[in-house]
Amino acid sequence: MSAPSRPVLRRLSSRTWPIVPVLCALVCTTAAAEPPAPAAPAAPTSGGYWLGAHLLGPGPGVLAATEAMSLGTSVEGAPTSVGAVVGQVTTIHDAMRFVARWAFAAVVGSPRDRTLRQAPAPVPGGDLLPTHGAVLVALTVQGRSPDGGTRTVQWPKDQAELLPPDLAWVPAALVPDRAPLFAAPAARVPPTSERFALARRSGSLFVLGALDRCDDRSPLPGAAGQPARVCLRWYQVVARDGERFQAGYLPAFQVALVEDWRRGQGALPRAQLIPSGTRGDVAQFILIARARDNAVHRLTLEAPLAGDAFPEATLSVDGDWAEVRFAGAAPRRIALDATMDARPR
């Protein structure tokens, strides 16, 4: 007796796979005496989620990568779009575990780690590239209707609702409306033309970890060309834009961690202090604030490095003012308004 065949994977491109018909037999029994009582209506269900991926690379490699990602569930009735549907799950938490499985092969250190870390940067897509030669462009999570078709997903406003308890991602938001997402970090922000994708503030953003990239040959202003180390802090992220989840790296100064906002008595103003990088033996922070007029303002603050780490820093907000304290230094009081954007003359 031959082994059961594997569920067919549908490649969602201009050429689709042949559909293998599945024959089902329904066996029903009816009581002879009297008709049965009407069955209770089935509990409402959303139908779950279709999961897939948009991959680039040589045909055989993309096919092998798609097979490796297969969930072994039916894809009959799956939506047609760019990429491949590899299976279905019931809950959004299972969908997010799928995204976590394939976004990166590993997670770097905590986003709140103050130590400068130049650890290797995991590649988006994990082992899909080195093993199969396939580049992961995006993972997809699409709604599945109860009848096996498609439905629109109502993404929650609170991003934390998407995360299962075993997924220690940190909900975040872009500071600008959009920002280039890069496949690898660097000591300086690369040109936008080298971006891997584009992250948008209108979607969701999750921070997995933080790492740094340093250049030891950068002359400092006014230092007569003496080389010094310059570092830039990056966040390892997964960004959602509609149904597409994309993994990559963003400079930390472009990202606000949702739970790190500090407020006074009301919703505004609010502020956040972000470790952004170093120049020589000085640590740099970006103070961002959303003022009462709902505009975002920024101010660069500096403090001595604590060995090879960012110094401890605290931020409090009282009305329209913020107080910033760096370890071993006097507190600074800063107005949370447009004066933050003024450059020193």
C-alpha cells in the first residue's frame, strides 16, 4: 500500500500548480423511528489563517524552501497573490509563531541591554538563504473564512494582543511615518537605495533585540583628524504592513518602544529616551517627545560612556517638562516643545 501523498503546495504566481482532487465520503445514519431533533448551531468561527511566504531566488531553491516551510495542512481554496501559501492555522498566536520561526534563525540580545554589542547579525529568513539559496522578502498572514476562502483580518490596535505568551517580542512604533528596513546593520545608516524593504508607522512593529555596529577609523570634529570609534545602535525587528511581515534592522533612533513612553498627568506630552550610538568615549541619546500640539520633537543628549556601555539613564515627565538623569551627572530639565528641535549655533 502506497504512503499517503503530501498536501499540495500552491505557488501563488502567474503559473499555478495543478490541483489534485480529494474524494471525500460522507456517511450518515438516520433513526428509523422518528426524525432527530434539530442540531444545535455550530459555534461561530473565523476560519483561521492562511500562512505563506514571498521568496526570491532560483526556481529549484525557492521550491525547496517552500517545501521546507510547509505546515503539512491543506491549501485548497488559499488566496492567490505573490508568493506561496504553505498551510493554515487556527489562531493568530499560531500564525505569529510561524512568523517567529522563519523571520530569523536567532534573536540578538535584549533591546534594553546597555552594553555595546557587535555580535553577528542574524540574516532575515534564517537558514532559507544558506540552505536553499532563497531570499525571504516577506511572510504573509491572511484571513481564512469558515468555508475555506478568504476574509479580511481585523488587526488589533493593541499589538500585544498578537503575541503568544512564549514570544518575548517588544511592541514598538516608528518615529517617522516610514523608514527603510535593512537586511544588515552598519556603523552608519546606509543609503535608502540599499534598503531591504520599507517599514510604515501605520502597521505594526516588534523589536526582538538590539546590537551595535562600530567604525574605529572615524575622525571626530575638532580632533585634528585623530581616529575614534563611532557606533550606531540597531534594533532587530519584524514589521507588519497589512498582511505582510518583514524582518530586518532599523536604527534605534527611529524606533519608540511602546512601554517606554513617559507621561505626566495626561496623554500629552509624552517622551522617551533612546540610546542611539557613541562618538569616542561619549554616549548619545535621542530624546523624543510628542508635544501638546501632537507634533514630534527630538533632541540629542550626550553623557560619558560607562566603560563599554551606555550609562544608566532615567526620564520623568512633569507637565510640559522632562527631567533626564544620567548616572553621575546633574539632572537636566528640558521643555517638551519645538525648542527641542533648535540646533546649537
